[in-house]
Amino acid sequence: MPSIQTALPPELANNVRNIYRECLRRAKFVGHKQGNTELVVDMIRQQFKKNMHETDPEKIQKMKDDAARGLVNHMLYESEKMAGRKFSTT
């Protein structure tokens, strides 16, 4: 199964630390808009801390794919809002 990470720039997709940082940036952005920044950022931190000792490459790849999917979905959502239209067909 191809990786969702191909939708992200390689410098982000290949590095867990960069994915973490981008997730935190997005969490701060969303939290600021909704007035719950601390809660959203805390959720991201907890998820990464919970899995920081994982050593199984397949599980790590799945978690990276899940994080990348979330980032891509948020970027699409924001671009739809900016354009004033929906790109998805749901």
C-alpha cells in the first residue's frame, strides 16, 4: 500500500520530529481559532509521547501515515475555506 506521506514534502514526511512540529503548528492554529489551544496541543503531545518508544517499523510507518493524513486533511480543509468552495465530493 503506498504511503500517504507522498502528499507531504520529503523533508517533513521522512522525519518524525518534523511531523510532530507540523502537527503542533496545526494544533496551535486550530486551537487559537476555537479558543482551546492548550487542550488541542496537549492531545498532540500525549499521542506522540504514548508512542515514542515504538520500535516496530510497520507500526511507526502507520503512525506516520496517520499523522500525514491528518495534516493533509487539515490543509485541504483550510484551502477549501479560503477558496470558498469544496474540493472534496463528500
